[in-house]
Amino acid sequence: MNHQKMYSAVSGGYTYTYNPRYSYTVGQSSVCKDAAACQTETETDSGSEYLIAEQKVDSWSNCHADQSSSNFVICIYYTPIETDAKRNVIVKLVCNKDGKSSFTATDGGGTSTYTLTLEDKEVCPKFDSGLGVGSILCIVFTVLLIVYLIAGVLINRFIRGAAGKELFPNYQFWTGFPSLVKDGVLFSISPCKKDSEYDAI
């Protein structure tokens, strides 16, 4: 969802604007400033503006506007604004997997409770079921290790006629491997010294 985008809807003679993240000001308004949501009269010449929500979230929850719908819905309850009246805003973020985006607004029938509904595919929860590069490398390494061990044991047993611990692939190399690692580490961290000898003049 584009948090910088301003959403707007007309309902009941009012225009409702909403920004899901950033505060904004409507025109040169001294009323609707630092807002998350505003209400502006559209059917009168006055064009009165009302601040109905600031970027202060009181609570949120998972909810379903329509119990028969399987759409994922998040309800955000903004901290009530108390000016000339106590105004409550509920924003419903509805997952729309079809990619269609819409924004609608309804009031509470004179209760100063406003419900803003934003439908967008960006609202849908994202489940990353893909494997990362690290996981793929671990799987490949494990498979190759298993193939190496099984193939090595079979070759040593049936082709080379080995038995016991000699069945393990490259047994001599792996038993000496810790010593090789130790020698390499000691060589890397040991200071390099060079003794110089000169003949006396």
C-alpha cells in the first residue's frame, strides 16, 4: 500500500480524506491540520472542515465486515478527537486479491463515528513460502554429503573389497583432516621471522 497516497471519498454531502501513515493539512485550514483523516462539507458554500482523526492509533484488531466473506480485514481504531463533538474513526483495511483498489466512507448516522474502508491487494498478509539462498545451499550440501557417503561406502565395499572403518570414503584423508586444519591455523597466526646473517668486515 502506498502510504504517501491521499485517499478520498464522497459520502452524505461530505468529502473524506485519509492518509494511512503521514499527517497532512487540507489547504490553508487551521482546523484540519496534522491530520490522518478529515471531513469537508461539499453541499454548502461554507465548505467547513473537520478534523476527525490524527495519526494516533488507539487499537487495532482482525475483523470481518461481512461474515460470509473470507477477505482478510484489519480494523484500526484511532484515538477519538474531541473538539465541538467527540469524533471516532474506524479504518477497515480489506484484502482484495483481485488487485482492485477502492476507498469508501460512511458515517454513523449522526453519532460522529466514521468508518473508512480501504480495499487493496497491498493489505493482504504476505506469507513468504520461498526458500532463501542459505536454505537452498544447506539442502544441496546435505544431499551431496549423503550421496558422497553412500556412493563411497558402496564403492569401497564392492569394488575395493574394504571392510570395517575402511568403508568410510577417503578414510585416511578425513582422519588426518583435523591435523591439517590445525597446522594451517597455526601457520596463519604465527609471526613470520627471517633471520639474517652477515659476514663481519
